[in-house]
Amino acid sequence: MLLKRPTWVEFYRDMAFCVSMRSKDPNLQVGCVIVHPESLKILSTGYNGFPPGTENTSKNWEKRTKDDLVVHAETNAVLLTGQTDLEGSIAFVTMYPCKECAKMLIAKGIRKVYYLSFKDKYEESSALFEAANVWVTEISFRHFRPLRRGEDATLKDFEDGLIQRVRFILERVNLTGEPTGVYKALRENTEELRSEDLLSPWPRELKDKILLDKWTHYFLFLALIASTRALKNHQGAILIDSKTLKISAISYNGYPRGVNNDEDDDSMQMSALENAICLRLSEGRDFIAFSTHFPSLHEVKNLAQARVKRLYFIWPKTPDGENINEKALQIMKDAGMEVVPMDVPDLEKLEKAIRDTTGGLKRAEEGNKVPFSAWPSNLTDYDLQPKKPNRL
Ligand SMILES: [Zn+2]
């Protein structure tokens, strides 16, 4: 079976949706991904959640209390960018932005918004987006575009497609063969690291059920989703800041930006992890990497140099199909890098989590005057391409 490669727009649509799956809102999980308009590199992500100090109790998440407490996905993505410049950037959101978020996005310089789902009540934001056209000519309502959900434009079609992509990636695990002794020993020595979670700057107990219940599982899941954009030998990687747990890069294996891939020359490709360390947003920090694969020997020194202090991976094979290399392990150990082999994510659980998340969007759409599936389909005919770098 071949994977239908998601376009850039479909890729970031999936990513915004998967980012939202970490939200603890039991009714509606919303995600936002902001990308650079030329490189299409990821600049920020966010999902709806409470500010520091507010506990994730079902009482706080009740409809009448949550509105005063929750920070929306788009606002989180804008507020948590720190020093990153978002001028001219593109936002992908799973729900059309409310008025407050529209203000934030416009103020921060976002020029284009793609959305997956729509609630009549948020239609009031359109006036703001249109008004912004007065002082920024590039902004107009036509730049706020509904995202493709599949052939019949329903969320059902979208969720089936996403599950199919996740299944395709996970089924490849069967191709990796018997675990080697080196891998088994690594598993035994890292049992604790594998079961414990990362500690966020504001650790809060999860009092209610959440499907991607650990940061580590969440980031590995995003790495899996990233791998769906690769042309072949699907690898995905996520780099996060070790202190804030903010996503610093999302990547997959492929050709460097601007390099033509007509020749199909594998030696011109970069691995997902190498791409991630090149695309990372901040310097001088310690990072944690999540990868679908164990790194090749030539990647390891670069990971250490880029201050990756811990690496979580799923498949005990390198991108070149080699077994785990003891020399690579030694280099990482010498650099003070911890290496944690993780379990293969459970397809059934992921499938359920995806369906629960689309369930929230479907409920939010109930009662809309015009169902999304009745929207003109020519609105969704588009794509983005990274700008080819110019010669100086
Ligand atoms: Zn909002």
C-alpha cells in the first residue's frame, strides 16, 4: 500500500488537529499551528487550556465556568512564541477563530488563516479580519480559507483519512525484524525513563481522562504524523525545549529547501532528526528530541553538538535500515545524552483519540445555519509551496 502524500496545507491541517489532542477540554479540543510564509517552517503551536495555577478539574471545565478560565489555542500559540517573529505568517486552526483570538492573530501579524471547522457564533470575527484589510492591504477575508476535509467535506472523511495515514506508518513496524541484544539491553536500562513523564514548567495533575496522557506519548505521536509527509522511508522528528516543553521544530526526511528532487537521489536527502536540529527556533538551549527512528552514526555527533540532551525513539533501526550501533550509543553517552527506546503507539487507542477529538468539532458545528459540507468546494482548491531561496 502506498501513502497518499499530504500536501503542505493538509500536513499542517493534520498537525493542528493532532496538536489539539493534548487539550484537556472534555467537550472541544482546538489546535493551532503557525508557520513561516516562505520556508513553511513551524513557528508556534497551541491548544486550548488553562493558565498556570488553574486546575484541570471537571468543575473548571464545565461550560459555565470554563469561558472565564480557558486560553484559546490561537491565543496560546501567539502568547507562547516568546521572541519569535510572526509577522506575515500563516495560521492553521481546527476551529474558526473567535473574536478575541482574531484580534491576537491580527495584532501579531498573521496574514492568512486556514480553518478546519466552523461555528456560527464565531462569524463575528469575519468583520475584524475584513477590517484589517484597511490598514494591511494583503489581508482580506478571502485569505481565511476553509480546509479540505476529504471528498465529501465532512469531518468523518477527514478523520478516516488521518487514521489511514497513522495506520500506514504504524504497520511499517512489522518490517523491522527481531530485536537485537543491544536494543534489549537498552530497553532494560531505561525502563524508568520510559514510564515516567516529562515535567512541564507548571506541572498539573490530570484529574480527568485524556488519551495522549503523557507528554512523551504526545510528542512521539506528532513525530509519527510528521513522517507522513516524507516521500519514502518515512521518518519524523520533533524537537522541544527541555525547560518549557515548547515545540521547537517538526520535521521529516527529505531534500533541503530549494533542492530539486527530480533525480530521486537519496544521498541528497536529510534525515528527519538532522532537519529538526537545523530548523530549531532557539539557540543556546537544551533540547529533547522525539524520533520515529534511532539515529545513524553520522547524525549522532550533530545531535550532541546541537545540545540534544535526551532522545526518545520508536523503531530500533536507523534511517538506513541498520541496527542500533554501539558506537553511536557510546558517543551519545559521552555527550551526556540519554537515549530512551519507546513502545510502539497503540493504533486502536490513537484511533479512538482521533475520533473523540473530531467528535468535539462535530458537536460544536451542530446547529450551524449552513453545514460545512454544503460550502462551495472550489473554496478548498489551493496549496502552499515553500519559496525557493534566491541567489544573492
Ligand atoms: Zn478564541
